[in-house]
Amino acid sequence: MSSPSSAPRVIKLADVAPTTTELFVGGHLVVDSLNLIEGLPGMAKTMLAYAIGAGHSQGSVPPDGYTPKRHGVLVLTNEDSRSVVQARFKAAGADLDKVMLMAELPGQHGRGTRPLDLERDQPLIADVVEEHSVGLMLIDALTTGLGDRAASAPAVAKLMAAYRAMAESLLVTIIAIRHLRKDSSGPAILHGAGHLGTGGAARAIARIDPDPDDSDRRVLSSVKLNVARGPVALSFHINDSSAGPTIEFLGPSKWTAEDLRAIRSPGPSKRDVARTFLIESLTSGPRLRHDLVHEIDQTHGIGERTLESAKADLSLEDRQIPITGRRGRGPSWWALPGSDWD
């Protein structure tokens, strides 16, 4: 029998107090939890996050007018200066008395300053949230706050889970901004920079892409939402004003994250096509190099140099087999590794 201190705590589901999940920004983000907004550079990720923060500080978040319980906004950034952050929030119409910035902290032994570190400074961040009645925390950008641990999948997953737990225990909504990977293959859920665990703890992931029908517009679409059905995408564009650029929502969009991912994807490269061609052509056994060069040129318009690169990628076997009655080493034959040459 286990001791009282080591015994598991068992709770009847009937005794669990029910909670309601609240969504905002057109159903793309979850209140009082961890959210990610992602996109390529130049897609207005920070501008959108600051527009959400400005509305939060005023008590009405666009585009659906969500009313937060606490209006305080905390910005964690290692990227923009104080004056830049202030100018962006001012242009977005924020109540600047309710927006706080946490960018630099005292260095070792009180000398100089150091960048914000999301793991090391989490207790300090939690204290600020409670002390200043913060209802929204913006992290810009996620990778700059991870430091060296960004290379460790377990460390990142653990840290993201800790921030989600903090959001849900302190009732603060967290929006972290992250970039997309350069590789656009595979489903949209895999496109965020860093390890898969980076987004694993997030309740919601939304991404921003150019609108394929109008280059002046952006589309906010849902990549992940594990508390409700995915929402309809939102269209917005950037207005220029004397105070600075601002976000204007234009209504629903027909696009989905997967639609936009497929459009962004350039498709297979010639080298990718050449690799597939070689695998399929050599499955039945060795073939003359000359025949392969001629065939891929005729069927795909791919040249000899690309085919040679694909051969190296696949570590193909290459043998010159003499022809009876002819001088020389004979023509080159290619085969998949481990092929039967008999």
C-alpha cells in the first residue's frame, strides 16, 4: 500500500467545476491560454499582434469586439526598441497607460543589461502579470526569447507547456509570434519555425499569408484550434496614416491555411523530379546512363547535370561494363544501392 504522501490524487469528474472556453479575433485565438501567430517576414505579424493589444487596452478587441476582463498589456520583446513599440501602439490607438514593455533586464551583478530570457525570467514575468493586472501578453518574437535552448526539442516543449500553464492559472492570454520555415512542403502545422513541440502546447495557431486574389491584402487563417471547430479565415489590409500603418479587417476570406500553404509551396524542384525519376527507372534493375539521360530530357526537360546531382543524392551504384569485341572500359550503367548485377 502506498503512503499517503505518494498516493495519487483521484478526482471524480462530477466534482470538477465546469469552465467555458472563450475565443476572440474571429475565433482564431483562445482567451487565457497560449496562442501563436506565424508567418513569413513582412506579413504584419507584429502589427496584427499590436492591433490586438491596442484593442485590449481600450476594452474592445477587433474585429469582433471581445471585451477583456483586465485591460493591462505586457509586451516581451528582444527585437524592437522602446520608441518603436510605443509608436506602433500609438498608431493602433492604444491606451498607452495600460501597455507595459519588458525588454531588457539588469545584467550579472547589476552591470549593464541582458536580453529577456523566457525560461530564466518566467517567475519575474508571472509577478508582473499579477502585480499590474495584465490580461494580455505579447511575445515578439518567440525564437529570440528561447536563446540556446531553441535547438533542444524537449526543452522547448517543456517551456511552452509551462507558459500555457501560466496563462491558464493566472488567466492571462499569451500571443507569441514566430516565423515560418523556408521549406514549405508538408501540412501547414509543420511550417512553423523550430521544433514541432513549439506549437504542441499552443491551444491555437494562426498564420498570415498574402491574399492570392489581392496582393494588398493579408489572410489570417487557422492552422490549429484544439478547443473548437476551426474558424473561417479573415481578410485584412494595412492602412497608411500620418501616425503610422494600421490594420483594417475586411471580413471573411474563402482561403484556408492548407490552401495558402499549397500556393506558397513552389512544388518539387527539378532535382526532386530527377530523384523520383531515377528511383522509378531503376527499380527493375541497372540501366544504361545514356538511356536515362535521354529519357529524362525527353519526358521532363531535365539536363544531365541535374541528373548527376540526383544520382549523388541517392548514392547510386555506377559501373562501366565492357562490350564484347570493343575496346575500352565500356558504357556506364547505374543502379540503386544493393541491386543485383547478375
